[in-house]
Amino acid sequence: MYKIAVLGDRDSVLGFRAIGLETHFAETPEEAAPVLHKLAGGEAAIIYITEQLASGLSGEIATYKEKTVPAIIPIPGRQGSMGMGMAALKSAVERAVGADIL
């Protein structure tokens, strides 16, 4: 059975635990990389990751981009949005539809 996990700093992701998502805390990309690989290795179908960590793990995230599972989705952290989530959504829609409709 697949899980939905959230990876990021404690303040940004702790609230997701209240709605039943599995939370993992990391303050730096170096701390987050092994957790991301463990989750992507079979535990999680969807991994939400704060944009701050995702920006430092772009190479690692790219290795999973063409795979069906897991879906790695950047979300804003406590510092606010960096625009990565919208850019990823725009790119996915463009690939699926063949044109930029957003």
C-alpha cells in the first residue's frame, strides 16, 4: 500500500500530520536527500516537498521525473512560495496537452 508523505522543515510540514499524512523533517537538502530516496524507493506514491528543499535537490528530483511513481510535488514552505509548484504544474500541463494553456 502506497503512502502520501510530506518532507520539509518542521514548521512547514507538521500540520500535515493532523490530516493523516506521513511527515518527515529536514532542514537542509543534505538531510533531506536520503529521506527522499527512501520514500521514492517504494514507500510513497506522492511526496510533497517544500520548495526550499526541492530547489537544493533538483538533481535528485529529476531522476524520478519520468517515473509514474512517486509523484514529487513542491509546495510552499513557511518562508512562502518560490513559484516552483506553479512552474512544475505548467510544465506538466504543457507536456500533457502539447501547448501552454495556463
